[in-house]
Amino acid sequence: MPRMVRPPIAWWTRSSSSPRNWQSRRPTPKSRLSPSNSFCISAKKVSANGFKAGNLHHYWDTEFVALLETDAKSIASDLIGHISKEQQRKWQPGSPSDWAVETFEVAKADAYGQLPEPSARNTYQLTDEYVTTATDDVALQLSKAGVRLAFLLNKALRKQ
């Protein structure tokens, strides 16, 4: 039986010396939840047209997913119907660590990279363009996750 290797947990923050220099470090209780942490998703207070104010994490986990369809089964059916054989082949290679890095890049580019400037009260008013991009990202990431989960399950079950 192959030995399971757990990838190290990486918490990503911006270096204080350069906003473009990203570094990995282990979290401390304060750094993980500190509103001053520039990459702490829960600390970002946001609002958008048609939504209740909340934190950015909630928007990405719930609100943008809810924009796809009315329930989980409908979301899954719709996403499955739009995945091509070429996409399946393209998304399957790699390891969970590779996929985590890929997803992190989406977060840097879109979840954080597209945030508007905060207001004087340190809240973010998300634009309609941001919401559209986020919803598209959520659909793509859920599609990739489904393909990759199916790939891993099929691979694991073939070994039995």
C-alpha cells in the first residue's frame, strides 16, 4: 500500500516589504484572524448590489454558489452538462497539492486581485463585474473539483 504524504499547510500573506512578494508561513492564532492580515479572507467586510453585507469568505462559499442555480443538485447537473472531454483530460493530471496551488492563483488574481479599494470604514463594495467574475470562477472551480474527485475515486477503486 502506498504511503500517504500530507502536504504542508501553507498560509499565504503579503510580505510587508513588497505587496507583490508572496510568502508561505505557518499561522499563529493572531495572524490567522487579524484584520490587518492583508490575505485574511474572513476579515474582509464586503457588500454588493442585491446581497446582504458580510465577509468575503461567505460570499465566495455561499452567495456566488447560490447564483449558479437554486439547489445543489441543479448546480451539479448544470455544471456536469458543460464539461467537455477535453476539459476532463486537461483537469485530471496533477496532485491535490498542484490543484491547491492552482486554486491559490485564482484567489490571488480574482478574489483579492480584483477587490476595489476599501471605503473609509474599511469595507469593500463589490462591483457587478467582480460578482460576475467570482461566479464564473466558482463554477469553474466546482467543475474542476468534480472532475478531479471522480478521477481520484476511479483511480482508487481500480486498485482494489
